[in-house]
Amino acid sequence: MKFGETSLIDSKGAILAHSIRVGGKTFKKGITLHEPELAFLQKNGIERIVTAKLEQNDLHENDAALRLAKALKTEHLEIGQPGTGRCNLIAAANGLIKINKKLINTLNRNDEAITVATVSPGQALKKGDIAATVKIITFGVSLKYIIKCEQQIKEKKPLHLDPFKRLRIGLVQTTLSNTKNSVISKAHNITADRITALGSEFAQDYICKHEKKEIIQAIKIMKSQEIDILLILGASAISDRRDIVPQAIKDTGGKIIHFGMPVDPGNLMLLGKYTNMKILGIPGSARSARLHGFDYILQMLAAGREVRGQDITAMGVGGLLKEIPSRPMPRKLKEYSPRPSENKCAAIILAAGRSQRMGKRNKMLEKINGKPMIRHVTNTVVETGIKPIIVVTGHQPSLLMSALQGLEVDFVHNSNFRDGMSTSLKAGITALPEDIEGSFVVLGDMPGIKKEHFSKLSDAFDQQLICVPTYRGKRGNPVLWHQSLFSDILNLSGDIGAKTIIEKNSDYVIDVEMNDEAVLVDLDTSRALEIFNKNFNK
């Protein structure tokens, strides 16, 4: 191919290399110049232009792109209309793309004018999605290079789309005494969406206790229903091959194929089988609709692929799916010291509300054994030695500040307190120093909390990012949060607390059992206050 500036006389049949606007008319690059175009250009004072001229053994860019696309085509891929040197290969069905990276690289190294770009290997495609595009970046290319490409992929094609099969998929959810129905329902709905998106049937769901014998029974029931893939979402994450779920699989006569995967979220996934039924033990993080490591395995199985341990261990490159505020990880930690007593942890005390269930009274100022409720709570926090302590005010701020006079605390006023608890949480987080490792979030209407509660939460802080106190399996307050989750809290809105963040990050929550129910008792009503006062000195 010849390329360069030519006179109009020598440009007949050449390809215009650059767009020209002249005489109120635009001539776009890539057009073939004939007598009418050349006459118009000459009439408007153009004498020389930049063109490309194909030689005897050259192919036009569109012809070359189409020819290479045809060579790349396999079953379930369609060829798009070529134009401007580009021709797309399009998915003819929903499925999973398989790509031979080495072959694609070989094609791209034949000549700099020839480029083949694909989606990522293993990507799920919908019918109509582009799987790959051939682009000839010059106006023409030598035929010998296209022939060379064709020969390189004659025996082995680099692109294959495996369509998703319609399979019967079942879900078993296990429960503990404190598992909420809302958690079960949410997981059911999100899993149903995942399954139907693959074109499979959500054939059966089953709920049982998180006990080996019940899980064994559930597996056998699912097999009797001719389930192809069984998902087991445990109330407690699988921590080891010898844990409850894998042992239940083995005790049915099943097999563990692989435990764990280098994909995050999804590290604690388990792959097994019982006869010909594949089983996926999935972690609590799969209750979220965000992309998850187990999605990759489910897609592979739905596409009819055999999944081996070596396939899973090969997923590490690209396995860090997202670094987003709602997905905080230990990898964010600069130094993860063994105890927060060695770190720098703060406390945020929420005291901004209007106490609407108390009528016109501000419950924070109600007396307990002669002292305002908020002073009891704040005194306890001060006695732990935690610093700094941020008290968030809103309703009647001057009275609250007077009630805490003499205590070593900092105040931050939430002028938006009427918009709900989330505004107070954000005000408290914003007021924290930058070098804070974590913070307790303390409710100002829980005067029964003790130093021991804070100590137990602190002791657990080296194990997880969210430490939640429980009593007889029921979760309460205060909660100890790692600083990597502060950005999540800042994204909250309305009159909600941070429970949604806890649910979304269930893999990074540790429940810390307490010896008394004080972590569950908040005084929202006059009756609750009356009962608490009556029992205060008992």
C-alpha cells in the first residue's frame, strides 16, 4: 500500500486518508475518490491531498477484517457487518467465552495493521454481546498476512462460546438460633436472580439447622429431586475441610473436589459432588448481589464445563474483583496489630435524637439513680480509657453538654439530626482523627453497658473487622468498627443504622457473646426507663 500526499490528478481510485470539509461539504476519510469528488475538490481550490493506494496484493480494510472474522468464527458466534476496517464477532446465545490467549497474541504479532481484541477469558456473554472485534488499522493490508492468520487458526480456533444449559439448581440454607427470616428471604431472592440470569431453573429450596445430620438429609432430598447443582449457604462460613458442610457431603458418600479459591469475595467457597450432582458450599458474602467468586464457578458449571481444583487455583490473577467501600478487606490495613489496646481506637456516642417515643421528654436527660442517662453511658466509656470520645449532639445540645460537664469528651453537633440516625453516624465518623484504627459506636440510651463489654469486643478485634456483642445469640450494641468501613458508614442515608453494612460484610463479622443482656437493652420508652430504674440497684 502506498501512502502519502498526491495531486488530484493522481488520486483517482485512491482512499482519502483524512477528512476534508470544503465548500460546505465534508469528505470523510476512508472514502474511495472518483471523478465527482475530485472535480468538487478542484473547484474549491484543493490541489493536493493525502491518500492511500492499494497495490496488487493488498486487501481493503473491510475485506481483510471480514475475511479474518470468518476465519475466527465458531459455533454460537455470528459475524457483524464490516465497516471502517472493523468486523465484530457477536454472541449468538447466552454463554461463557473461552479464549486461547496464546493464539490471539500470535495473530496480533503478524503485522501491526492487524488487531484482534477480545473480552476477558471466561466472561459471561448475553446474546448480542460482542465477543471479539477484528480491526485493520490501516486502509489496507497485504493479503499474505491475512493468509498467514488463516493458516495459524485453521486447526485450532482461539474463540469458543459455550452456551448456558438449562439446569435444575437447588438451594439449601442453614440456620442458627439467631438467623433472621429477612436474611433467609434476601438470600433466596438474590440466588433466584443469579440462577434465572443463567437461564436455569431454581428448582428447589430447603431450610434446615446448621447441623451435619440435617445437612445430610437436605443433600439427599435434593438428589431425589434430580438437582444438577446444589448450593449450600451456611449460617456459619466453612472454615476448614473438616467443618460441618464438607463433612456432611463426605458422610453422604460425596467427594470434596476443592476448598477455597483465590478470588475475593469468595475465598471460602467449597466445590464438591454427590454422585453426579455438583455441590457448591458458598460463603455468606454470596448473599450480596455483587459479583462473587462463586458466580464464576456457577457459570462454568452452567456452561457444561468440568471444574477441577487446578481451574480454581488458576483464578488468582484478576481474582481481586473489586476494591469498593462496601467491600473492606484486611489488605487495606497498614498495620493490623493484635489488639486495639495497642492500636488507637475511638468511641462515638450517639445522643442527637429527639426521643419521640418518650413524648416531649429528652430520654438522654432522664435521671437514673440521680444522674442523666447520657452521663451513665459516657462515664462507662471514659472509664475504659478509650480516647478520643466523640459525643454527637442534635436535639437540645446545650442541655446535653451541661449533663456531661467535667468529662473528657469532644462534642460534635449534627444540625441534620432530624433526617435520621445515619446523619449522626456520619457526623461522628467525620469528626474522628485520621490515625484512628477503629471506633466503637455507642448508643446513648444504653446505660447498662459495662467496661467488660468493651474489653471483650477489643479482644476480638484482631479476628475480624466488625465486632458485634451478642447475648444468647441475639446481636446488640455497641459495635466496634474497623476504619476501613468508615467510608461505608459515610454512604448511609435516612433513619437507619449500620445493620445493612453488617449484613453485606457477613464474612468479616465476629459475634462476641456476653454474659448479660445489657447489650440488648436500649431505653426507648417511659415504661422501659421505669423498669430499668426499678432494677438498677438490684
